[in-house]
Amino acid sequence: MQNVIRTLLFVVFFSIAAATLSISVLYDDVVRYYQNKHLLKVAEQSLSQLKSVNADYDALLESIEKDPELLKRIAPATLGVSPADPNAIYPKVQAEQLAAARKALSEDAEPNQAEPQIPKWLERCSSPRRRGALFAASAALIVVSFTCFRPVKQIDREQQEVRQSAED
């Protein structure tokens, strides 16, 4: 039972020390991992927006192919020319409304380019002094794990009896 507890404690302490040692040595790579993860997320969002725009354009092209008159109806509004039908009344949009709509659309169109979220525990390791302290502490914990929780050698009973008889 004692050997099982020693082994369990060794595994726990050594694992903690090895993980901490790895973080202190590979800090720059871990930060780069979180940055790349953020960039991948931004790229996926951009890709999904582009797919949505492509689907909208495909639907518009399909509706134009089905109804050729649709192009004649939307051309004046799209190009900003006056309509050809003198009996139709088209509402005029004020400049403030156009500016507000343009601003709202441009805010939605801009992707979220915020800095990647690095975990707080990793931010605390950012200074070289702290990384050095983590490295030293984890190396010391590894040494303590190997010295304190090493397996105990059991002496055979025969050898013990031989020693006792030699001492007598």
C-alpha cells in the first residue's frame, strides 16, 4: 500500500512540475498558439460571411434569370436615375437616412479584429523573471519528486538474517 501511495504522489508532483517546466520554456510558442487560434476563428467568420454573400448573389442572379422585368424595375433605384414610368411615385431618401444606413452597414461589415484572448494564467507568466522563477521551482519539484518518492528497496529476508548472524 505504501508503494502505491508513493507512486501516486510521484506521478502527481512530477506531472505538475513537468507541465510548469514546459510552460516556462515554451511560453512564446503557447502565446503564438493562442494568436493563431484567434486568427483561425476570424478567418472562419470571414469565410462564412463570404459564403452568405455568394448565396445572396446567386439568389439574385437566379431571380433575374427567371424574371427579366426585375432588372428594369430595380435599375433606377440601384443606379440612382429617375424611373421611366411617369405615373409611378418613388419615395426620396434624405441624406441623413442614407448616412445612418451606410454607417450601420459598415459597422456590421467590419470583422471583429480584437486582440486574441490569452488566458490570465499565461499573462502572469509574461515577464522573463517570472518564467525563470517557474523554471527553477518546477526543476526543484522534479528533484524533490525523484528523491522523496523513489521506490524503497526491500532487502531479502535471507540477506537480513545473514547480516544479523554476522553481527552476533
